[in-house]
Amino acid sequence: MARNQIQFQRGLSETGFAQLYGSEEQCRTALEQWRWPNGFICPECGGTKASFLAPRRLYQCAGCARQTSVTAGTIFHRTKLPLTTWFRAMYLMTQSKNGVSAMELMRRLDVNYDTAWKLKHKLAQVMLEREATRRLDERVEVDDAYLGGERPGKPGRGAEGKTPFIAAVQTDWEGRPQRMVLHAVSGFTSDQVRRFAEQRLAPTADVYSDGLGCFAAVVGHGCAHTTTVSGGGRAAATNPTFKWVNTMLGNVKSALVGTYRHLDGRHAPRYLAEFQYRFNRRYDLAGMLARLAYAAVRTPPMPGHLLKLAEARG
């Protein structure tokens, strides 16, 4: 049997990573190229001429005299960490199939836990905002799911202590998976499903769902909708209509259980965005770090206190 070429990608090896981004100067040069591919642009006046103040690594605009750095106004804003630490975190988060926890980052990066947590969630925020405008089209399988481990009380839908989300996978008409969306909701209601459709589905999408009544709300967005009552247990999991959404859900849940000791529901959109981001860029594993860094210098700052106090932006 022929090997799956996507699954057997070589990716970016640790040796290759060290050669490309092993020094602070290499990381800074890479960020400058990604932020200003056609040369410096002043964030204040749009000027393109500047003097470089080498001791402080700042650019001073010749037009308005504003001083700025390559990290100013980005997700790296006012960071006290070496850029090599940020790049190592991006490497681990993009090249690890099942993701990496803040605890693991703490150990691998030799930083304290609070620093590792903030670093991870800032990069996950970049992934979230990059994915926020993604719309699925053509044939789309959808299903309801929950984040969270075992809890006492009512099982299944409506269980306490769990975070509900909608999983959706776009396939082509030959049944091959193309892209996916993992969208946190407050509950499985018609209003939440309608909002999901407006934000994450093209009006031309052909949606396939199980017997959960709220999914019929996608019709209000213009989508076609087909219901297939699959029942529960193994019969539901093996129903060919939902082959890929069930496969993706199994992969996501297995990865979460194996990677994270605890998931805070407030930050569920970021945890989900990590898996969505990696899957939707799975064809170019080696280039994923560069794509994340490119997005990072175009993502506004997210102060650490907001990461902890507020739900994920996006």
C-alpha cells in the first residue's frame, strides 16, 4: 500500500530549525523580512525611509521621527523574552501533531510556567485570528461535541463542566477532507447554530448533520441541509455520511487527553484553533512555522492579563 504523502512529510527537523533560526540575529532578520517584505514602513505615517539605531535595534522614521522595532504592535509587543525562545515555541506548536502543553513548553524552553502559558496562548491567539475568517463550502459534515474530561452528574449533552463546540469538515464530492472548523458555542441551540453558519459557512454549503434539531438553523443562512439519523454508539461513529467529522473529532479528543491535564473552558477557542490551524495547513508542515510567524507580526498585541481574564478574541 502506498504511503500517505501528507502523513509521511519530513517537516522541519530540529537540525534544520537550528540552522535557520538558531541565533537572535537570524530570528530578528526573519521577522523583518516577514513584517516588511518590501522594506520598512512606518506604522505612524507610512513613510518608507528610516535610520537604523543599532544599539537599541530600532528604526527611526525619516518623515515623522517615530521610533519603532520589528516587534512593536505585534503579538511580540514589549516582549522580554529572546526571539529564539519565541521561535522555539512556534516550532514546537507547529511541528507537534498533538500540540504541546504550557507545562511541556516550560520544560523545553527553560522558562517559568506563567511565562510558558502566556507565550503559548499568545501564539494560539494568532492561530485563532488567522482562522476566524475561514468559511467552509461544498459538502460539509457537522457534529456536536464537548471539551472536558469526565465530570459527575448528567452525562452526554448538557453535562456540567464541559464546553460545547461544533465540529465541521469540508470534503470534496469524492469524499476527501479539505478543511475543518472547530467552533466553540454556549450551547446547542438554533440561535448558536445560525450564528455559526453566518460566521463559518458559505451560503452555498451543503450541510450534513445527524438528528440534532438545532442544525436545521443553517438553512436560515442559505445552506442546503440534509439530516441523517445515525443513532448512537458504534453505528453512529462508522456512518459513512459523517466519516471525516467523526475521524477529526476522534483525533482532536485523543490529542487533548494525551496533551493537556486541564482545559479551561474560557480559553476553548484557542485550544480548538491550534488543531484547526495545523490541520488546514497540513500540506506544508515544513513551512508552517514561517506562516505562523508571518501572521504573528500582523496580529495586534494581546497583553497577558487579558489572556487570562477574557475569552479568546476572534
